[in-house]
Amino acid sequence: FITNASAQSRKEVAERISRQLGVFVAADEVITSGSVAAAAAVTCGVKSVFVIGADGLRQEMQLAGVTIIDPRLPDRFDETSFRAIAENLPAVGAVVVGHDEDFNYTKLALASVLLQRGGADCLLFGTNPDVGNRDPAGYLVPEAGSLIPAVEKASSRKARVVGKPSADVILQLLQKIGFEPA
């Protein structure tokens, strides 16, 4: 099972599919854009990340052995507080952007500062290019593909988007089924 969803972990997705289908689905039978992002980060040697995303993405990063730098951020942007937080944070190996229903200006500003401060050594990953999903009323509700361009613009960087239809997700699928591409 492959999904571009990043808000839930593979375990949570597997449990949902198991309930819906009435058959057991193991977490290792699921690939999410979050698990692909975590694998890509590890492959690039990333040890720590700042995540704009939900708990499922954070869990996938932790399962991959990546440390999450998660400062307590104020709800509203305050330049003095923000500067103090930003100046005291360690460098990160990447900023990872996924589905985040609590996305705000402070997170955007911090991602931008971390990417600028880290230079070429700080990577930018996006979980998936989907701009939105339809709610029950048919309205388009923002998804990661709407947030990634904001971080790209704010930092003057281009994200490596790893979800469907990227080569990263296909590579993870091939490795999962035991095929090593040449």
C-alpha cells in the first residue's frame, strides 16, 4: 500500500486499512510519503531535522533514527522571541515539510532561517506535491503541496519532493519487495 499522506505513520495507516478491509495489514506493508522522506533524509546522511508536519511524519523520522529539533514556538510571531529561539537552535541537516494543520508564520520563518543558516548542508524535503484534498462538501483543503512552495519562496531554496510520483517512492517500493535497481 502506498499513500502520499504524511500526517499518519505507517502503523496508523496499516491499522486503518486493516479495519476497512477486515484483514490484517502490517505497518511494513505500507509506504507513506513520510516514510519516504525519512528514508531519503537518512540516505543523505541527515541526523537532525526541523519538521513542518503532523505526528505521523515525526514518528517516521524518529523510527528512521533522525532527531527532531522541535522548539516550543509561540502561537503568534514575535520578532524578539523568535530571534532568541532561532539563535539558540542547533543547526539541522534538513527541513521536512508535510501536511500540517497548524502551519503558521512562525514555523515558516524558522524553516527559512534554518535553511539559510545551514546553507547547502541543510536540505529541504517535501513529502508530496498534492496541493489539496477534497473535504466532504467538495472544497479543496490544503495539503503539503500548498505548504512546500511557501517554504521554498521564503528560503530561496527548491525542495526535493519525495512522494508519488517521484523516483524516491518507487525506489523505496522496489527495495521493499527485494529488488535492488542497478
